[in-house]
Amino acid sequence: MDSLATFAAVVGHHIHASVACIADLYEVDRRWQLDPDNLPADESWFDRQVLRWGTVTGLERDEKWTAHFGMTRRTISYVVAMVSADMAGKKHSSLSHIPVFKRVCCALSYLRTRCGYRTVATLFGISETLVGQIVHQFTHAMSSPRMRTRFIDFFSKEDCQPLHSISMERAGIPGAIGAIDGTYLPWIAPTTTNDFITRKGSNAILAQGVCDMTGKFRAFHVGYCGGWSDVTAYNHSGIQEKIAELQDAVGPACVLQGVPIPYYVLGDGIYPISKELIPALKGSLRPCQKSFDYRQKRARNIIECQYGILKGRWQTLTVPSRISIESLAAIAITCVVLHNICIEEREDNSWIDATPEDFDHEPMEAILDDGIGETVRERLIQYCHDHRHACEL
């Protein structure tokens, strides 16, 4: 009889728990039926489904995290640890009841997709206003000077030789440690100005970045008028001065035919030639220049691929937005910081539908050479021609 009573008690407990669970679900459904905006926050798609991904060992569901948030849960936790102090906020703020992890995922979901605040608000069970506050808070924290200094650090003396080795292995061009190029960020500009109209007739903000041979951005400047050229942005960015300081501190990468070859970055034909930047050749090529042209494009392609990956992972950069330039700049810098974090954490990029971006520059007037740059490029042309059979694989 005791065993029968125990069995009946256990069965009764499970029946009671099941009925309570069904009643709870019915209550949630009833509230949803009466008022769709009255659904409890912890009943959202994120809380009921996403947080279960990876709770079972061996079923981490990394592909789901990357598809919806651009990175795995492990990397998201790393980002949360980096910004938790900045996003904690005041105890009685409108965001204090939302965990920092959920806020970071909410912001990543907005950056990852082309959706607006309304869609993200529905997925996370919060209002559109809160989504806007979360995105602002997250991008402000990620684009802070502390984060930019930590993750978008310019070339150092210790970086030059390893990056030069990667360049030699990738394309066989001596001295190159990175590449520079610009990109457009669509923007709905005020009708009172034409400064942001590009040559293609659309409104955009111009950004200019430098990445190394591993794909990591080493400099990123955003906020220029879309009507500017890359050369104008380059002259305002201070990148040339930083490379010159690096060259003075490190010395030459090698010596070719008695000419010291410094460490430099590569650019397309629109940029002015100097010892800090070696651009592509323009016009018809002589036979002895074809090998250099091939190697230069092969090495320079890294920046175009990284822009494709950046906009493929964070697709909000491809959507015209009606926000301030400062807010768009913060979003762009945040995406670049996240891009570099993904590289450091060895995040997979194979799932991204990324097409290398061709910036398609308009012709520019010739710019005077400093003399040294042309000499360096002539030595590189001769070197590539002499070793042409080793590079064109």
C-alpha cells in the first residue's frame, strides 16, 4: 500500500505540474490573443528559443548563432565581457531590467540584418524605443577610444616583419604590409546639401580603411562627404604621416639594386605614389610591368575582400538610413571593431555571401610624385619581372 501511495503521489505531482504548465501557456496565449503587445518579455523568441542553443554539449549550434548574430556564442560572451562595464548603466534606467547579454544580442541582431527596429523589437519582446536605446548604447561603447585603440591599432614595429612575410607568401611583393581603399556607406542625406551625392547619383558617406595582410583593419576613418574622392579623404586622414613615422622607426624592409625598400601600403591607381603608398600602374602596360601589376593586384585584393566580408556579416552597412552622421560613424566603427574581433577569435567566414568590393573610382588628375616613390616602384617592377615565373602560379 505504501508503494502504491507513493506512486500515486508522484503521478499526481507530475499531473499537477503538467496542468500548471498548460495553464501557464494558455494564459500567455490568452494575453497574446487579447493584446499582442502584452506578451511577457521572457516569452520572446530570444528567451524561449535562442538561449537554448548550445545548452547541450556537442550541440553548440554555432551555425545558428552566426546566422542570426554574426558570431558564435563564445565570441558574443567575449564581447559582453568587454562592454559590460560601459553598458551596465544606472540601476533605475529604462534598460536596467534587461540583461547585458540580451542587450548585446539585440544590437548584434540589428547590425547583422537589414531589418529595422520593429522586427528586432518583436524578436526580443521589447519596444522599438528600447531597441534604439540599446543600439545607441552598444555602438557608443564599441566605438569608444578605448575599444578603437585596442582593436583598430595601427602598424607597430613588431608587426612589420611578420606582415611582410605574409605579403611575400601571398603575392611575392617586397615591402608591402597592407592595402588601402575607400567604401561608400548609404545614407539619406538632407535635401539642403549636395555634398553627399556620389558620382553615381546616390547619397552616401565615404569611409576609408587600411587593412593588413591578415585582413585586420589597422585604420578606419569615416564621415567624409560622399562627393569627395579617395585622394581627398587620404590627405585628410593622416595615414601617410603615420606610415612615414613607422618607416623612420623601423628602417627598410630590404634593399633592391642599392635602393632601400621601405614598408608601405598598396592602393589602386587613383592614389598618389609616394614611399608610403605604392599605387597600381595606369594605362597600357609594358611587358616588364605585367608581373608587378599582377602581384600588386593580388596583394591589394585583401582590402576589397575585407570590405565584402564586413558588409556581408554586418548588413546594416548596406541599408540607407536616416540617422545623424555621428550615429552612422559609430555604427560603422562598431562593425569594424567586431570584424577585427572575429579575426582574433578565428570566426569562420565561409558562410558569408561576400563579393569583393570594387570601388570603381572615377579618373583623377595626375598628382606630383615625391621622387622616392617612383624609384621604389621601378625597383619593385624590376624585381617582379626578374622573378615573374615564381609568382604567377
